[in-house]
Amino acid sequence: MIEQQNQGPGNGLFNIAQRILTIVVGMIETRLRLAVVELEEEKFNIIQMLMMAGITLLFAAFGLMSLLVLVVLAIDPQYRLTAIASTTGILLLAIVGAVVTLAKARKSSLLGATREELQVDRNILEKLQDEIKNEEVERKHEEEVKSKQRDRIAEAK
């Protein structure tokens, strides 16, 4: 009787369900760990971008203040060109900082690797589902063959 409980379609179904559950739990654990790592990375990126934006605004403010001071204080014509070049350099530095910040902001995607891995998991689960269907078809086919063999043996008697 113990052998009969270990055989049959119920046991196969239980084994399949157990395999699926084990795979799903492993995938969930892996994805959660990946999500935590990516969230930590994104937190660092956000802090870095905020700092860069602050520094960029600071340089922009200094550049504009310098420009206003130069305009208001009518500089000696001998040094006017040097002052304008310095102000332009500061403003260009602010523009470069802003461009770098915007490029970094566009490049960042929240949980990109997690989404890719979830797609991989979905493909694995779909493949596993197909395997289960194939096993069921094979089991039904085997049952039909056994049933036909029994019928032939019964007819022969």
C-alpha cells in the first residue's frame, strides 16, 4: 500500500507543484535581493545628482553675479576683456555641469536590471509550464497504451 501512495498521477502532480514552488521562492528571493541592491544604487545616484545640481546652480549664480558686478562697476577698459573672459568661463563651467547632470539623469533607469531578470523568470516559468503540459500529455498517452494492452490481454483470454 505504501508503494501505491508513492506512485500515480497525484504524486507526479505533487512533485511538479513542489518543483514550481521551489523555483518561484528562489526567484522571488533573488529578485528581492536584486531590487534592494538597485534601490541602494539609485539612492546613491539621486544624492550624487542632487549634489551636482546644487554645485551647478552655485556656479551659475556666481557667474551671473560676476556678470552683474562687471556691468555695474564699469571696469577700466584695459581690463575689461579679461573680466569678460573670466565671467564667460564661469558661465561655461555652469553650463557644462548642467549638461553632465542632465545626461546622468536621462541615463539612469529605476530597477532596470530587476525588470530584465523578471522577464527572464517569466520565460523560465512559461517554459516550465510547457514542460508540465508535455508531461501530462505523455502520461495520458502512456495510460492509453496501458489501457489498450489490458484490453488486448483481456480479449486474448
